[in-house]
Amino acid sequence: MTGLLVLALYVAAFFGSFVIAKQIFKSAFEKKGFNKLKTVTFGDESAITANRVASVVSVVTVFWLWVAFTNSTIPLPKFPGPFSGDMTFTYTAQLEDGTQDDATVTMRVYREDIQQTVDEEGNPGREPSPAEVELGDGFAKNDSLTVARYGFKVVNVWKNDEVSKKDGSTIVAINGQPIKPGEKISVDEGTLGLTDKGTPTFAPATGFRMARLYLPAPEVVFQRFIWLNKEGYQGFTLIEHTRYSLQRVLLGFLLGALVGVPIGYAMGLTGWARGWFDPIVEFMRPIPPLALIPLIIIWFGIGEVGKVVLLFLAALWIMIIAARSGVSGVAISKVHAAYSLGASKWQILSKVIVPNSLPDIFTGARVAMGVCWGTVVAAELVAANVGLGKMIVTASKFQLTDIIIVGIIVIGVIGFAIEVGMRALENWLIPWKGKV
Amino acid sequence: MSHLSEKGIQVSELLIDNISMRFDLPDGGHVQALKNVTLDIKSGELMSVLGPSGCGKTTLLNIVAGFLAPTEGQIKLNNEVVTGPSPQRGMVFQQGALFEWMNVRDNVSFGPDMKGVSRAESKEKVEHLLEVVGLQDFKEKAIYELSGGMQQRVALARCLANDPDVILMDEPLGALDALTREKMQSLVLDLWKDTGKTIILITHSVEEALLLGERLLVMAPRPGRVHKEYRLPFADLGVGNDLREVKKHKDYAGTREEILEMIWNMEEEIMGRTEESA
């Protein structure tokens, strides 16, 4: 249900913010430059530029949905949260001879993540004790219990009663409302009911917000981010986890490029090399690197060497194919022109084929970096001592969802940074790309 | 054979000696791209080659350049048999043969660079050539920043920087618009006269062949062969003059019609034969 609500809100935000933004940020919706003169833009892809207001609203919307559906302290509009605090309900017990007696149950609902919080003095939070209540009169006595938010409690009301269930005391009404086993009653604070065997139950209302275990609030994740940098997790700070992962990627990628590019050139330049490597490349290329992990672990163990070998293999085939297509992409007229200008074979390679293949090699490098980054995390999930993937998988075993989310965000940001960096490098090194 | 001209300067001669070219097809058949082509091209001649598609003119140029070996016959330049590409025979291609990763000046000095000539030594020549083709202000520009016409000017300068004996042009102006093309035609004529190079120019345009060809070769297809040869006055008239004036010459329109009809008939014949076999 909550999922559908999120989806509906998201779609509404997409269209609603368009209508609103169009009124407020008029300039962002104006066509710029030459596009201003185009009367036809629908279907003309070149006339479409990303509306940056939309990008900002998009990110803000995701953030707001995150706040709105978690128990965040950030002052933004939020959806009804889970019930927290004390509530009471009455039950009516009836004996076999028909005598009835009412008693009150006080339920104290506390934060489910109380143990993960700290007070001002840095002491971890503790579960509260039940409220103090008087027993009251009659054979049914008043009860007091605690239950965590999002929890469920079977209330053994007979524990302090004078007549136990075994001796014929049954619950016939809750809050004065007649009830049979298996039935439920909704109240503001949650759901009351009887089990099939007739024992009262209480489930505090959950509202629309997610429990910390499923989705921690943004500020919780941020605090975890700070904590991970300061204290670290599994013996390494976040920056060290990141550094290890990045180091593996860079080393594996560089080795893959160093070996792959010359092989790719050789395959593009000599029939022997093409014949030799073709079956190997064609066989290895479709194998996902993850499928090699078990073998790599058997051969190289779970240390650095295994990771680097795996990433080397992930990058190798991509770089071979990129370099090879770089060679086949050289216009024959360029090669002919260079030969008739007196170039030797070596000069053809270094002055014509290598520079001409740079755009293809860069495209390959971008793909390879992306694949390597994805593979390293997956490889660390399987087996590692340190690394972002290792951090995530260990955190998942202790249900530390905030660490998992920090890890995911860091992985995403670094992957994005790699892509942006590669593009910048590309624009700097091969300015002629796409302009010929 | 290398011989001395009347003025006593050593000049080069290009001899195309009974060239035949047969391509075998995978289905067992073959294509006779060229059959018994013999030409003797004197030093400093400007020869344009015209013909319908499939007449083997590009194949002929590739053989002269040394990119293809003929199945029969041989090419001799200065009495030496051609076995492969060499800086003696410079090429100018249609487009896209410049090196985008180098600026204009580096493209032009590519030939001297390959020979190991130092930049200091080649500088004067490169600067001069850039001036000749009118690109002295563009030497630091990247290739992709230039218009199509300017790119072809770079290609001409790059070829000349190597000081080749023969310049082979494979539809160098084919991708240019009409106005730029006319300017470039004048440039080619001026360069021809100034440098005295032997030039073989392949073109699809009858007008261009007429204006630029001191000798004009019409080739016929299946098998590729020399159909007819003209000696024309227009190239000499065009040097340093307005080419539109040359087109007013009394023989110009007549020759153009004659060649157009010749090629038209060849195309018709090809079409007819294709329909028969189909």
C-alpha cells in the first residue's frame, strides 16, 4: 500500500512540479540560442536540453519522499507516523457462571530503534519499563506492558488475574465491544484483537513511515556517514574501504588496458594475432566476471591478487575489442595518405592508427571502468577483508541498514565521478571526437 | 625512363605499361577491372580521367600509387618499377584523409616529419605552402574547425610539402559545393603551373575534367579500358584566368556535349546489359 502511495506521489510530483515550475521559473522553460527560432522542437532531439529546474526538483522530490516516509526529524511535511507513547484499553473477562469483570491494560509503545540511539551523555538508549498501574478490584486485574513500534504483542491478561484462562475465564469484549476469537478492533493507537485461542493482542499503528530497519531517515544515514569516517566499520574507516575498492579497480583496469590494447591492435593489424586471439576473446567475452569469482577465489584466495586478477579479466576483453574496433575504424584513405607521404609501418601505427583509435579506446575505457566498479563491489560482497562491498555485506548481516545505504550512496557517487572524469579526460585528449 | 628535356633539366616520366587488373570473386567468377591500359605521361602533364562508375579509374590510380599490384603489366616512374607506395607519388583524397589529431601545420609537415627532417628545416617550406594555399592564418587551427574547401587546401599543401614527382588526385573536389569547387579548380591549375608537377586527376565532373585536363582520358567499363583521349587547350588558358571565361571558348561546349554523350551511351549500355542478364 505504502509503495503505491509513494508511486502515486512521485508521478503527481512529476506533473505537478512541471505546472508549478512553469509559472515560477519562466526563463528555464524558454528555448535558448538558435532553438529560440525553431518552431518545431517536438521530434527534433537536438532542440531538447535538460531542464535544470526539473533536475533539482527531481532530487529534492526523492529526498522529500525519503523524509516523508521515514521517522525523520527534518522539518518537512511527513506522513502519519507510527503510534508512540502510552495507550490503554479495557477487556471484559467472563467466568463460566456468567460473572463479568473489567480491567484496564496499559501499553507503553517505545521506539523500535531505541537501542541504536544515544542520549546527551552518549549512553545508548534502553527499553522503557512498563507504566506503574494499580491492580484494581474484581477478579480481573489491571495490566501494564511494553511493545516496540511496528511490533505486536500478545497480552496474557490472566497472568495477574484471580481466575486463569485454564479455570474458565474468557475475554468477551474489548473496550466494551463484544469480540470473538480471531476478530479485530481498530482504535486510533493501533489494532486490538483476540487470537484464535482468545488471548488479547495489540499491534501499535504503523502509519505510513518505514521502520529504521527498512529505511533509516536521512539524518540517521548522515550521522552514520560521519561515524563511519571517524570510527570506521570492521576495522577500516569509510575512506579506507573506498580507497581499497578504488585501488583494486584502477589496478585491474590499468593492467587490463595495458595488456588488452596491444592485443587489440595486434588483432587489427595481423592475421596471425586475429586468428590466435579470436576464439579466446569470443569465448571469454560473454562470461560475466562474477561467474569467475569462485574460480578466482580457489586459485588466488580472497586477498588483493584475486580481486585484481578478476578486474583485469573484466577490463581485458572490453579493451581488446575497443582497440580492435579502433583499428578497423581507421579510414583507409588516411593510411594510404600516410604511406604515400613516406611513413613507415611503425610510423603508421604511432602517428595514424593509435591517435585515430583513441575515441574507440576511450569509449571502451569508460565501459570497462563502469564494469570494473560494478564487479569490485560484487566481488567484495562474496569475499573480502575490506572494501565498500565488504562493508555493505557485513552491515547487512547485522541489519545496519544505514551503513548499507551509506555504502550504496558512496558507490553511486564514485561511479558517477568516474564517468564524469572520463568524459572530461576524453574532451581534453580527443577534442576531434564526433566532429569529423 | 629518365631523360633530359629541351631545357636540360632532368624530368620524370610515368609509364603505365600494359596494365590489366582482374579481381576474382568468391563465386568463382571474376571482374576485369582494367584491360591492357598503356599510357605514357610526360613530366609536368596534367591528365584528367573521366568515365562512368565501374570503368576502373580509381583502380588505375591505386595501382599507380602502389596500393594495388596489377595482375599484368607494370608501372614505371623514372625507369623504376613501382612496387608499393612511396613519397615520390603523392595522393590527394576526396575528404577525410587529413589527420584530425594534428593541427593544420602538423598535417602539412607530416611528410618531412616522416623523413626525419627537423621542424627548423621544414619550417620555411611549410609556411610557404600554407601561404600558397591561403591558409597562413589558420596554421594553429584544428582540422575539424575548417570548412571542406579549406580542408582540401590543407590536403594539397600536405602533398606538396613532400615534393613528389607525381601527384595523384582521387576526386579531390568531389565533396565541395559548386562555388568552392571553382575556386579550388583555379588553385589546382595555379599550383600545377607554379610547381610543374605531373598530376593525374580523377573526377566525375565533365566540366572539371575539361577545365583541368591538359590531357583528358575517357575510360569505358567492362573491361576497364581507355576509350578516347583528348588534348585540350583549356587548362593552359585557365591558369591565372577566370574559369568562367574559359568556358566561353568556342570548342568548350562542343567537347563537353561530345563527352557527355559518350558517357551517357556507356551508362545506357551497362543498364541494358544488366537488364538482359537479370
